[in-house]
Amino acid sequence: MALYAIGDLHLSLTVNKPMDIFGSGWSDHVRRLEEAFSCLDPEDVTVLCGDTSWGIDLNESLEDFRFIDRLPGRKIILKGNHDYWWNTAAKMKRFFTDCGIKTIDILHNNCYFYGDYALCGTRGWFYEEEQTGHNEKILNREVLRLEASLKAAGERPVLAFLHYPPLYTGYRCPEIIRKLEEHHVRHCYYGHLHGPTHRRAVEGVVGQVGYSLVSADYLGFVPKKILE
Ligand SMILES: [Fe+2]
Ligand SMILES: [Fe+2]
């Protein structure tokens, strides 16, 4: 049994969205993911760190969910900025049940346990992208979601999973970092960064928290093993 993380699968089995906007490194990425996942066992758990499907609603993402469901092991998914299909947890759960999808769980204002660890997370916040609209309102909502998830962990050591990077070279999101540190998060896994931005990724301990980028193209479409 092992715990893995990977973000940004960017599946589009129904809508056929070209992935070359992220560069030539994405060629044949669905087959590469399938091949990498074939090494996992049914009892393994993988956290998918957002930007899972290009579908604009649950029905348009169904083939992507079916693809994920066929991959070995249990998957825990959280929201990315491109997950337009995202809905209330109740609606997503009902949709999965109605469609016979059995291996996908939703990380949203809650947490899951893996051995002694709590797996917490939310989409997060990205100052560089969210320039318009109710910035503060959305930021506060994300901080509250992260807090709700971290509180659900109780006294267990926490691994956090976010879509947006809380920091990278030349960038910090202090509100999110503060929450991670307050709750003594051991390690934070994040996605969202693609192609040339990989070189700005932070890998390693900053302050009290360890950070790792797990976007799929950064990992060569092979899930990162976190715990045995
Ligand atoms: Fe993203
Ligand atoms: Fe992405």
C-alpha cells in the first residue's frame, strides 16, 4: 500500500482539447499516465491536485472520470482553476454513484486519513492570476476551506495538497503559508505550474513546511510516491 500525488492530468476524452498550449512535452499524455498508473496496486491511494478535466460540466467530464476510475487504487480529487465541472460535494458524489464510479473521493472542506497521516487540502490562491473580481472574498473563502480541512485532521500529522503553489521563486501567498505553518503541516504538494514555469518551482523545506511540485508534466506523467 502506498500514497501518491499528481496534479494537472488535464484530461479531455470527450471534448478533445488540444494540449499543445502547454508545449510538446504533453504528447500522448493520457497513454503515458495509464502506463505509469498500471504499476499501482488496488489498495494504493493517489491525490489528484486539480486541473483534472477540461469538461465544462459533470456530463462532459464523465469519460475523464471513467478513465480515472479504471486506474488502479483509490483517488482523492481537489479543485483546480480549470475544473469548471466542479460542483457541490453532494452533487459530485451523487453523480459518481449514479454513474457507477467507485474509486473517486472529493477533498473539499474535509480530510482523509492515510495510516497515521491526515490528507488535507483545497484549491488555494494565486495572486498572479486572480486579478479581477472579489479577490479578497475568494481568498478568504479558500483560507477558510483550508482551515476547515486542517481542523478535521485533529492531532494527526498533516500532508497538504493544493492546486495553486503557495510559493515559488519570487512569489509567496502569505495567507495560505500562515495556515500551513499554524497547523504544522509536514509537507505541501501543489500543481498548476507547467512548462517553463517549472524552473521557478520550490522543492524542499521553506520555513517549517516542505514543498513539492507534482504537476503531471513536471513528473513526466508518473505519480510521485509520498508514503509506503
Ligand atoms: Fe491550474
Ligand atoms: Fe494545470
